[in-house]
Amino acid sequence: MEIQDIKVFLAVAEELHFGRAAERLHLAQPPVSRSVRRLEDELGVRLFERTTRSVRLTPQGEALREPATEMLDAHRRARLMVKAAGRGEVGRVRVAYAGASTHVMVGKLARVVRQEYPGIQFELYSQNFAGPALGRVLRGEMEIGFARWDEAIPGIADRAVAHEDLVVAVPASHRLAGRKTVRMAELGQDQFVSLPPYSGAVLIDRLRWLSHDAGFSADVVQVAPDTWTLLALVEAEVGCALTVSSVAHNVNAPGARFLRVLDHYDPVVLRMAWRAQDETGALAAVLRLAERVLPTPGE
């Protein structure tokens, strides 16, 4: 079956009028009629019942509509894939990210990658905190990592995609739950829950530094495997949790309240990271797209 014949068949099937189908396809009516007859001869069936007043699909024509649409879609995808291959826009890009604090941002990027680069297989892996995520990028297990860290890492290139405030999540029953802000000194007698203490984990370091500067050592009574569990522990009144403003915006935790930290602290920056020597092919295409979808704050 010729693709042009399939296009003509679908146009006539939708319009149920040869003249309108010809106008839609920017063709004269005789070539449209010949195309349909050619397809009917090839299949050995009549696809349309024609009278001087109407055109309607036969049962065989109805049966052809779905596979014909699939054939046309496959043809379009094939053309897009070939063109993408010529531009290096095919391949696999694996993305490691922490989860709750970045899933909205990662989802936005994934949607646009699917739309603009159909030849790129975009794979998402959550529950990757900064240390493990960057390690996987360095080992070549992931092409991109979204993470927060403070020290430069050899072999890693990065770009800031968000600047975030620190917030403390407290149970709805907490004495300060009606507030919008808090100073760490006000939490000196509280217990805390935290994410795993990976080396270089920004939130653990910030909790340690802020509590020390406020004159106490934070009492961490429970470690959670992910942010959703962390907030569930807060809602269950196990303890308070230091987290970032994106978590407060992205996660539904009706039993928790989020108070912005007023103490001075080093900026918390979410970064998009990749291997510095690996800025080619599919990864390069995604990095270019991310500059538009997830611009650096202030640019």
C-alpha cells in the first residue's frame, strides 16, 4: 500500500465526500478517485459505497480505518526518527533525581522531551539523593542527575535550575504550627526526623550547622528513606524535619505545617549535573532543551 493512497483513503473516510477530501489534500478530484480505486483493487474489496448523492464506508472500509491510521502514524514516526538521527537526537538519557522535591520539574522536562525529541528514550529514576545520584552519573549509569551539593565535584558539569528556601515541617499539633516562620533556637527542645545521612547531604549538613549556631545539637530520632515517608513521620508527630520550599509546594501533607527558616544559611541550590566529557548526542539535545524548559534562576 502506498502511503499517499492511505492518506487519500483516510481523508475520504473522514469527509465522506470526494470533492472535500480533494480540497483538503490540495489535489484535483480525479487523482483522489484513482487513488481509492487503486487501493480497492489491491485489497480486492470495495471501501466506499458511492451514489450521486452520498459516499459511505463499507464494512471493509470501516475495518481499514484503524490500521490505516496506525500505518500513517508509523510513517510519521519513521520520518521524525530519521531526521532526528541526522541531528544526533536519538539514544537514551537516564535521569536520577531525589523524588518529591524535583518530580514536578523532572516531569515538565520529560513532557517536552517526548514532544520535541521522539527519538530519545527518556528514563526516570527516583529516590536518588545527591551522593548516590552523582556517583551514578560519574560511573556512567545515568546521564543526568538532579541534586543539591555544596562542593565542586571533579568530572561533573552542572547548571543551577532552582534556588530554594529552607523550611521546617512540623506536625499540625505543634506549638508553632500557626506560624509562617521560625528561628532554629525555637526548636532546641524538639526531636527531628531526617533523610539518610549520605556524605555531602545538604539538608543534613544544614540541620547540623543551623542547630549548632542556635546553641543546640539536633536530636535526630528517625531516618526516613524518602521525602514522602519523612513527612508522614512529621504528621505522625515523630519529629520535625528540615526540608526545602519545593517540598512544601509539591507534596500534599495535610497533617504538617511548613515554617520558613529565618536564620542565615548558605544558599540551597538545585543543580542539573552531567559528566563534563559527555555533552554529545542525545544528552546534548536534552541539555539544550532544558536550558529553555528549566532556565537558570535570574537568566
